Amino acid sequence: SIVGVEESYLDSTFQNYVILDEKDSSIEFPSLVPSGLPDVVHGLYTNEGITEYNGNPDLYEVLGGQWWPDKSILRKREGGSNSDGRLLEEKKYETKPKKFICPEGLRDFLTIDTKTQASLSADGLKYRIKIRAMMSKMPGYLFSGYRQIAVYPTVLVSYDDYKNLVGELMKPREQVKLKKTVSEGSSLQLPKNRVFIKTVDGITLKQREIMINGLRNFFKDDQTQLLNTTDFRGSVELATNLMELFFTLVGSVALMLAFFLLWVSFIGNVRENAWEYGILRSIGLTAL
């Protein structure tokens, strides 16, 4: 799945859970505060390090970048619509690639990295892809360094590229349904699956609860959920600590039992051997 994220996404998440494997060396990423990690999401919103060709239609797919379903459309006319009803815009070809952040598990499966230009084919349309970063872990989304992630991968793009993809890949009827789900006054004109809110440092538990209760007043149905990640994280850490304590106690008891079993076995061995030597000496055996 392709997911659009805002430029400030990593500023609103737990940066301790970011694992970056490779970043695009053609641009300089700003550093995140307070972790100091490179803000790779910023790379989705800049064309720095992007090669733009001169704007002529790539009829022979030398760059593999045009997104036209049929080359003959470029030769015949300007404007119109294609066979499935999607409106064709004035701009008939892309001069810049889409920027992606991909899971590390796709590297060997698709033979991609930040140094190699990729290509995306979707519903008969073709796009050039520039990979800004390869990551094993991204807060809020299922990223992994294992190849199994290729079964149902998630890639991140900017909202600009996401809106462009939605406008080109979705049919007009589907776009109308999509717009009905957008909240009034939305600046992005696209529905959101989740929203991350970062609070200031030092906020008290009571202040956090007041803010959460205030946000719940805007929920219109039971399908909208609000998760207090601080409490959730605390519960997970408590459960993890209790499990580690349990395993430590069980391991300690098992180690003590193993020690006593070895000790009893050793003592029994010594006594049995001593008894055998005593029997042999009692019958007159002086040497073996």
C-alpha cells in the first residue's frame, strides 16, 4: 500500500523506534530533535538531487518515466479522456520521479536501493521512482528488514505525490466517494487514516487527560479511536519488565535445581566408585 505522510511526521512520533538502513546520499537531510537522526521524510518534499529531463514526451521509454497508458494518445491529440473515463490533465508526462521511502525487506526482493532508479506500474500507468530511504523500522507503520514484508509492503510518499497518484489512478466516481469522506476545512483534501499529536515536554497526566477528553468531543462515531501512546507504552514496558522478571526467576530456580542435580549425581558417583574399590580390595585385589 502507498501511504501519504506530512513533512513533520517524524517530529510527532517516537524517534527511538526509527531504524534507518540506507539514505539517499545525493541530498543533505536535516537532523531530528532530540535524536539527531536524519529526517528522511523531508526528502519526500524536496527535489534536491533529482534529475529532470527536458520535458519532451519519453515515447520510447528511455527513462522509463512516462505514465501514459497508451503512447498513441501522445501522438494524436491534446486533452480528452482515456478508455476507462479518467480525465487527462494538461500535463501529459512527468518530468520528475515520485519519491518513496521503502522497507529494507524489499531490497533483495525487488533489487532496489537509493542509488538505483525504480519504476512503478499501476493500472496501466507507469511512474519513475526515486527511493529516498530504506528502513527496517518506521514508527506507526509495518516496516521490516525481512523479505516476508514483500507480501504486503507499505511505502511512504509525500502528500503531493499521493494526491497526484489518487487523481490519476482513481476513476472519477471513486474520487467523488473519496471526497465525501474528507472532513470540512481539510487543508489536504484527502481523508486521513491516523493523526499523530505530539505534546510539549513536561506535560502532566491531568493535562494530558483534559486534552484527550477534549479531542473525544469531536468524534462522530465509535469507529474513531484515540490511543494515549504514553499510557500504552507504559503498559507495554510494565508487561515486558514483569515477563523479564518472571523469566529471570524461573531461570534462577532452574539453574539451582540443575546445580543440585549435578551435585547429587557427582556425590553418588564418588560413593559408588568408592564402594566398588572397597569390594575389590576386600577380595584381595591389589592392582588393576
